[in-house]
Amino acid sequence: MPILLKILAVFSSLIMLFVLIGGALVTKTGSSLGCGREWPLCEGQLVPSNFNFEMIIEYSHRGVSGLAGITVLILAIWSWRKIGHVRETKFLAITSVLFIIIQALLGAAAVIWPQTPVVLALHFGISLISYAAVFLLMLLIFEVDKKFDADSLKLDQKMRFHIYGVIIYTYIVVYTGALVRHEKAFLACPDFPLCSNESIFSLPSTFIQWVQMGHRFAAFLLFVWIVIATLHAFKHYKNQRVIYWGWILSLTLIILQVISGASVIFSKVHLASTLSHATIITLLFGVLSYLVLLGTRSTRHTQK
């Protein structure tokens, strides 16, 4: 496999990660209209003459997103030509390009026309799918030279349920988290883990408190589900190490995600905490996406 293709694959995955982090940074700093309601121009210019903080953040995000679009397109075409014989390649190549186009259009629409937080929250979810497709393309490229046990997996029905169910539910949790960000509901509940630690029976009293607590409850269920799936992998899949370590990595990331989520509250929405929260969930989604890919390759078997 050409070393330049591998380098491009790694670079594309990293820049897609930066796109997601940059989107979170734009929202956190209130820079979504840093270039006004113009796209792709910024205040009517290709390169503005006078920059302010919000304009720098928004303009940089647009630049990184544009670079990501170019690199992903090249990666998709090159991967199609080099490893098009691998079953998943063409689907992932099309998905990566299609969703980065949708992502760009949603970003442009958010700038040109006012959008509700419910609609704006979709942007992160679309970006996540685009990232996952590029990430999986990268793994396929490296698999060609060194196949793990990825083509000889045997998964029981319970493991399949965990793999497919967890990633679908993770996407829902991601949406609730994006809704918290766009509703500016980070500190709607100043305590953790309850909205108010004064009483365990106190319920949210406002819409944004329900948004915040709804996300926390959904995230808690995701944490529990990943723990259960990891225990199942630990008990039955020690000999299938790609599944075994995939769930251990997922558990590690969800623990870090819980910690980063709590730190967002305790730090009063410190920028580093917010960006780490977005980064960790992106990495978790990538790992879960790979488990899904492995699940589509596996054969069924019954375990006692």
C-alpha cells in the first residue's frame, strides 16, 4: 500500500477531527456570525482586511473545513482505485464525500438563514458520520497490509445487539449533547450529577434544565450499556482481541467522557473542558463505528 495514501488517510482523519472540534469552538465562543450572514465570503470579502476574535474563529473553521473537503475527496478517489476490491471501500468513500457536502451545506445554511437550536444540533451529528466514514477508510487502508482477526470473527446475537444498539443510541446521545450546546444550557443545572443536589426529588423547572438533565440521563444510560457490553466481551471474547480491546477502549472513552462532562459543569464551561468533551465523543463514535464494520463481516454462532 502506498505510504502517501496512508499519510493522506491519517491526515484526513485528523483534519476531520479538527473540523468537529472547530465547530464546537465556534459555538462555544459565539462566533457563528463572525463573518456576518455571508458564505463563503466573510463580510463581503474573500480575505477580510480587519479581523476580530469571532471572525478569526469562524474564518479559520471555514478554512479547515474547506481543506477537509479537498483531502477527503482525494482520499475517496484514491481509496476507490487502490482498495476498491475491499467490500466496504466504495460505500465509505461515497459516504465520506456525501456527508461532508451535507455538512458544508448545513453550515452555510446556518450562516445565511437563522436556524433553531434543534436544527443547528443536526450539524454536529452529520459531521460525526462524515468523520466516522473517513476514519474507517483509514483503517481499511492499514488493514490491507496487516489484517488483524477482522475477517474471521464469530459474534453471538447478544454481541451484535450491543454493537448495533450502542452506536444508534450513542448518536441520539450526541444529538442531545449538541442541543445542550446550541440551547446554551450548559449551566442550566449548576450541580452534578443532579440538577440541584439539595434534594434528590427536585425536578427541572425550565425547558433548558430539562434539556440539560435529559442529556445527562441519556449519557448515564449509555455509560451503563457500554459497561454491560464490555463485561460481555470480557467474558466471551478474549480470544477475539479486536472485539475485546474495542470494547475496553470504548469503556475507557466513555469514562473519560463522563469526567469531561462533569468538568464542564465544575469549571463553569471552561473552553478546554468543552472541547475535550466534543473530542472524546468523536473518538468513541469512531471506535464504535469500527465495531459495526466488524459486525457486518462476522458470522453468527451460538455461545452457551
